[in-house]
Amino acid sequence: MSVLAANCPSCAAPIEFKAGSTIVLVCPFCRSAVARTDRNLEDLGKVAEIAESESPLKIGLKGTYKGNRFELTGRAQNRHELGGVWDEWYATFSNGWVGWLAEAQGKFYLTFYQPLPASASVPAFETLRIGQTISEIPNQSFVVTEKGTATAIAADGEIPYKLTPNERSDYADLSGAGVAFATIDYSMNPPWTFVGQEVSLADIGLSDARPAQREARKVAVGKMGCPNCGGSLELNAPDRAERVTCPFCNSLLDVNQGNLKFLRALAKIENPFVLKIGSEGTFANDAKFKIIGAVVRSVSIEGETYFWHEYLLYNPNIGFRWLVHSDNHWNFVEPINAADVDASIGILRSPTGMPPTVRYKGKKYRIFQDAPARVEHVHGEFYWRVEQGETVRAIDYIAPPLMLSQEITNSEVNWSSGTYMTNREIERAFNLSDLPKPFSVAPNQPAPDGFYIKYGLLMLGALLVVAALMIPLSGFSSTPLNQQIVLPPTASATTAQTIFSPPFELRGNRNVRITAYAPINNSFADLDVDLINEQNNEIESVSVPIEYYQGSDSDGAWTEGAQTQDATLSSLPAGKYTLRVEGTWQNFQEPLPVTVKVEQNINRGVNFCLAFGVLALLPMFGLIRKFMFESKRWSESMFSSSSS
């Protein structure tokens, strides 16, 4: 690597431009920004010292990306117009690449300058809209997630552009599918685009890097007093805090690199929060977070105001997360990539103009709420300039136990994913007990676990299997007797005639069905049938009444009754039986031919139907329970009529 040695034009100290792409070098002796031109060196003015943080990165650190080695040779620090500071590290690659490694809120983004095709140009900053799709960048579609104005507040080392202290520049951040990321720098004309991706320290060969210890600064901040009441304050994230509330006088204070400024006194209200600032909780993957701030937010729907609490969680190695507490239900909330949310499903729109469903990681989410969310009360410290009364548009989509939330302002759109947590899980995380019990149904609360549905269906399935196996195991039906007999005429309709059948064999442990057919028409016949066991003369009797009528009227032809009837007996002992038929009939002057049939092992299905009906009560109960649960859930939604 070629080195250009020179003297600082401000203090004459020796300086070295190590990288050929370096435009500006910050003099380590006098903090002047020295620009390299084609003729000489130019003093651009003094730059502030970098506000040190717990960042694991530092100038001189070496890593690899896609097999190419790089070194961090410079650092620029910018302030967001709404508060907050982020770092941009200048990465010089051994193969000649020049990359920017942005660090913000515990995340890292590595980007490289990518010129646009000659025929393409990005939209002007003034016309750029949050959520707009940018398709001018080759090979990738991006979504605008933030637009704003950055102020260059500090720098160190070598910078590959002409950095001017306190210069303001417009920018737009874009998100692409997966981990794709891009930035449009509007300080150039035409604007420059930087394209890359979100990376982890392991992705860039810096997995061993650890957060720097800044104990001295933490102590200094801890000893600072509230400018309103003098109470001692200590910040949990002093390098990132923008707002803090005094626990003694309830003042809202602005944090400017450790300097506190009184903004306003907040209305004193009884502490509404269940969890305390400073509490530490352990969540998934044994990640430990500390509660550093809490807010009360609200939405107003149809004249009714609903409140909930949000706790800001912080871990220096991971960044910020949220724990949302509403109606004593809990959600652990993490930021997600806006470009990974597919909001283009279908052409329909909800009454508020938003898509009724979105898709994320293959799962479909349904819209639940869309309303302005207002900050009612703040407590603790925050990484942005939170204001009591500030409002964002908040849209919630649910796929229990998950919830996707979109928050939209004029300059930014953020998506987050919430996971429902039970009281027991929160108690374990914070080593607590007896948290207030939830009431109502939370938007993404999982429905009842379906025990009754699951096991009811399993038992019904087992019943079907048993029924199918019982048919071959118990044998098929048989017909021991099928005979026509003739009852001769009688003296009157009340005088009975009796006929006996030939003997026949019946098997044991099988039911018996007796069927009788008589060709009667507009008349009746009463048949009493006896089964006589010839071994012990025991008798089983059944009655088989037959009646059949037909005719026509103004409504057309009609019939009533049937010429065939049957009766069933439970199993009888095996042996030889005789059938005795005794009958009376309406047309007693005429003989009555009767066909009698005896069948065994008839599958009537009565027991099966009874068992099926009883077992079906379990899944029916489960379905009714789930239906009532979902009805209660959607009764709380703005979109209950369209989503039920």
C-alpha cells in the first residue's frame, strides 16, 4: 500500500495518507480535517472528537469479507435529525475495494459504491416516499424505509470523501429481500448509491471482536445531576441515549453526549408500570436484556381510548428490543427487514387503504388494527428523541402467536415482529411471581391448544379402525331361513292362524333379524313371530305389524307404511330353532301369503352410531370453544366484520 507523507497545514504535524482512495485525513494532533487535492493539502476546519461508545470496532481492525481482506482506516460519526448517532467505518480492501461499514443500534451494514446505468436515475429526494419501491438499482428491488438529513459531527482517521464538519446531507435508506441494504447519498449530484447487505461480525471475520469498555465515561455520566432538581442520574446506554426522564422530579431531559438539558416537566402520575427500570430478563437463546425505558401509548377507536405499555430492552451486543404489555398480555418484539414483508397480496384493500393480509417468512398475517398511536407517558432513557404526545400510524397484522407491526411517520417506516409470551414465561425471564392475570383475548394470543379437537378426532379415528376390523373378525351375515308361508282364511279378523317353519340352525353370539313381507294393499296384517329353541323349548317373541296404504288427492299420489317390516333380537344360544308365525289380517276371507326371512350377524351400526355420537362431542366442544375464542378476539378488531 502506497503512503503519502505530508505535514498538517494547520499544526505542521506529520500526517500520512495510507490509502490511495483517501480524500480527507483527520490530523491526530490538532483534529483538523485535511483534504488532499491534486496540488496541495487543504484545511477544512476542526472536527469534534468521536463520541466513544461500546462499539467492538476500531480503526486498524482487520477482517475479511467474501475472501477479501480489509482494514478499518477511518470513522465518520453522523447525527440523525430526530436524534441518535451512528458510525460509518471506512473499510480499505486489499484488492482495491472501498467499502463503508455502517453501525447503528447494534446492527452492521456493509455497502459499496455502485454506479447506476447511464439510462437510470433515482427519484429526487423531495419526491421520495416512504414505502416506495426503487427498481433502478440493477439486480435488486428495494423499498424506502427511511429518509432524512444527517449532520457530520465527528470523524477520525482517513475518509474517502471531502468531509466538511457540521455539513448536512440528505440520504435515504433502502431495504431489500433477505439482508440486502442500500443507501442513496443525495449530497452528490447526481446522487450516489451504495449497495450491500446487513452483516454480522462473524460475516466479516470479526467474531472475536468485543464491545470496548468505556468505564470512565460511564462513571462520569453516572455522577451527573438532573439540571432541574439536582438528583443523581446514571444512564444504562450513555452512548446511545437521546432522552431520559429524571426519577426524582419526573423531568424530561435531552442527552447530548452525556450533557443533560432540561426540556419540560412531565405530568406526575402514579407509576403505571408492572416491571421496573433496571430489571434484567433472560429471553430466547439465553440473551439477557435490561429494561432501560418504558412508555405508555394509546389509540382511540370509535371514541374509546385503549392504553398499553412498552418496555425498551437493551443488550450492548444485540441492540434494542421491546416488551409490550397490554391487558396483562405480553409480547417480545424484534425489528425485521421491511423488504421481507410481502404486502402486495391481492388487489383488495382494507377500509383504511392498507392490504388486508401480508406475508412474512411464508406465513400469512391478517390485518387487526390501523390507528394513530400516541405517546402518553415516558419513563427512563431512549435512543431517539421521544416526546410526550408524539404520534405514529400503527398497523398490526396477526398470525397467532405472532404479530407484525408497521409504524409509519413522514420520514420512516419500521416493521417489527412480536411473539406472544405467557405470564409464566415473563415470570421466569425476570425471576418474578404473581404477575397480574390477563383479561380479554390478545390479538395474537394462541387459541386453546385444541386438546379436545385433537384427541376427539384421534378417538373417532380409532373407532373407525375398530369398526372396520370387526367386520371380518365377527364374520359376515348369513340367512338360515328364507321361506314363503300361506296363512289360510279365517272366520273373522280377530281369529289368528298359525304356521310353523321347518327347523333351522342358529349360531351363538350373533344377533338375529326376522323380516316379514306380505303383499297387502290398503289394509293391514299383524304378525306375532316366535323363535322356539327345540333343545329347551325356550321362546323369544317379536311382533311384526305390517300395514300399507296408498291413494291420490289434490296434491298427487301418496303412500303410507310398507309391505315389509322387521324386528331384531340380540344374540341367542346356538342350536336348532323353529319359527312359529301367528297372524291376523284385515282381508281375513282371503289367504295371506307371507315371506319370512331369518338373518344372523346383521351389522345394524346402532352401537357404532352411539359411540360415534358420544366421541364426536369432544371435537365439537373444542370447535365451539375455538369459535367463541376467535369471535372474542376479532370483536376487539377494527376489521371484525371483514375478518371474522
